[in-house]
Amino acid sequence: MSMATLSIIILALLVFEGLIIFKVLTESALDSIQNKIDISVYFKMDAPEDEILKIKKSLESLAEVKSIEYVSRDEALELFKERHADDPTITQSLEELKDNPLLASLNIKAYDPKEYVTIADYLDKTDSKTFFEKVTYAQNAVVIERLSKIIDTAEKGGVILILVLALVAVLVTFNTIRLAIYSGREQIEIMRLVGASNSFTRGPYIVEGVIYGLLGAVLSMILAAPIIYFVSPYIKIFIAEMDLWVYFNSHLLLILTYQLLFGIGVGVISSIIAVRKYLRI
């Protein structure tokens, strides 16, 4: 019965650890999507750099703006050459041009995709828009709106999934510990009949719950480590910014602390509730 209880706790803690990893992966994936969304403002050929920097500074004062990258005409040309270095036709065409055909631009990122509307409105109303050649929000508005809905749905769905699975893990663990204590109910009743106090009777089962939690937390971490090491390269294919194995190692103590708190907490609380039924004579 003890081995069965410990096994269930380990499985519950593996689920709990999986929920932590799932939350991290979801946040990384959503951040990756958001980092690919921006508004670009392209300036006319004759737009003075001082005016462009002035617009950049005014945009930085907006609470919705996360970051702004200024790309000058020369920088845009260098980036274009690097991007098409393997295409001799484009390289030759650029060499034949006397003037740089590319425009200076500001690439604006918001904290939340929903805030691009506010930024676009600000750009549309500013007096400096006479220097604008093009603002890319209009052509990206549909994509941004769809991505915003995907992000909202993923965040809400992730929270609901985490709560449901965490509840299932707690209930399964509680019922397993309760069943283990049920098998020793006669011993509890005898201890009460000979005058043992509630705390004296409850003590061994609380300690047992702590031991279950400690062993379950450590063993679940040991079991999870090779799984995370194996799946980490595959996750990196989908989320380039996320190295799960590095994250796991760098947050090992924090994850172990969560596991201990969850395991010991469930073990102790379940033991107290389950024993209380048999303390009444």
C-alpha cells in the first residue's frame, strides 16, 4: 500500500511538473509570436534624420510601446545585401544602382498586440506624418487581430488546463492516501480507545505524508530529467528561443521547491483530513 501511495504521488508530481513546463513553453511560444509582430514606419527619401529621431523619441513616451528600432537607409541596404548575398542577380542590380533605393524606417513593438491600434492612431494623427512614406499597420491589421485572438485563447485555455489537471492530481493523491489510512483504521480506533490523544494518533500519519511528499518530489525530478533532456532538441525546433534543458537546469532548485511544497502539502493535508474521520469514537 505504501509503494502504491508513493507511486501515485510521484505520478501526481510528474503531472504538476509537466504543468510548470507547459506554462513555461506556452509563455515562450506566445512571446515568440508577439516578437514577430510589429509596425514599421517607412520615411520619405528626403526626411531629415533629426526629424526621424524626434518621432522615435515621441513614440517612446507612449505607454503601449515596448521597443523601437531605428534602421537608417545605409543600415537597410547592408541588411538587404546580407539577406540576398546568395542571389547574384540582386547583388549585381544593386551594384549598378548609383543611389540607395531603400528607405529609413522605425520598427515598433508593443507590449500587447491589442495596443497596435492605439499606436497606429497616434501615427495617423501626428503632425510629422508628412514625412511618412508608408505605415505597415493597415496591411498587417488582420494578421495582428488574428494573432491577438490566438494568444488570448491560448492563455485562457492554458490556465483552465493547468487548473483542471492540478485538481485531478490533488484528488487522486488525496484518495490514495485516504485509502492507505483506511487500511489502518482499526489501529487508529484502538489507539483512541486506550486514551491516545488526537495529536498523538495523527502524528505518525502526518510524518508519513511528509515522507511521501519528500520522496515523491525527489523521485519525480529524477524521472523527469532524462525526459526533458530527450525532448528539449525537438521543442527547440518549434520554439527557437526556448532551450528546455538549459531552463530546467537553471531553475532546478525553484522547480524542486515547488515540487516539495506541492508534495508535502498534499500529503500532510490529505493525512489530516483522512485521519480525522477515524478520530471520532
